[in-house]
Amino acid sequence: MMHKLSVLLVVVVVFAIFAGPAAAGPESRPAFCSSDPIFDMDGHTVNVVVELAPYQIKYQITAHKPVGTVLTHPKKLVARLICVGGDFPEEVKIKESGGDEAAVSVRVPKLDGFEALRVTVYIDGVLVAQDETTHPHLFLSFDWAGDR
């Protein structure tokens, strides 16, 4: 009897761990698909995670109709693209600006069923900025401290 209860307890714990929250009703959040260009900016890794909802929208994004991402960096820094990987094609550009701020601009092409765009920026693995919108364009600036 004790063995059966132990097995039952293990099964319940395993299901609880892998079950995850269920999506139900209007309060549920959409599932995002993502892409993440990774840059080197003055020796620091800048990871820009671009997420779109719903997840199925990724099938409408093509090399001829990509998501556009622009990293703008302070003039005194050197920036280069390391790689781009993820669920959908992304056209990535790098531009110089004046001042000490850096920014990311993301533009989503016209897509049927588009619900949300979320952009998150990490520098050397530390979250420095995040924003979410229902518009197909998002501009997100973040402070670039010269003493990194």
C-alpha cells in the first residue's frame, strides 16, 4: 500500500512540474514567437529579444517581408552584429547616434492577426530595458554607461 502511494505521489509531482499554466478566457496572454539578434557593442554582448504574438504569426514573416530591427549606438562605441537566430526572418541594421544613449527600433510588417510586439534588451546577460505594445513599431532606448 505504501509503495502505491509513493508511486502516486511521484506521478502527481511530475505532472505538476511539467503541466504549466493553462490558457483560458480573455485574461490569458498570447503565446509569443521570438528572434534575437546578438551584437557586440564595445566589447559587451547586447542581446535584443524580439517577440511577436500570436506564435503562429511567424509563418507570415518571410525573407521578402522580414521584421526590421535597428540598433542605434553612441558614436564613441564600436558595434557589430554577431548573429541572428530565432523563429522568423529579421533584417538587422546598426546605426551611430550622438550622445550616451543606445536604442533599439523594431518594425513589424503588416501581418494578419498581429496582436503584440515585445522587445527585451540584455547587456552582458543583465536585463536593461523591456517594453510591449500592440502597435507594429516599437522604439526602446536604454542608457549606455561608459564605465561598463
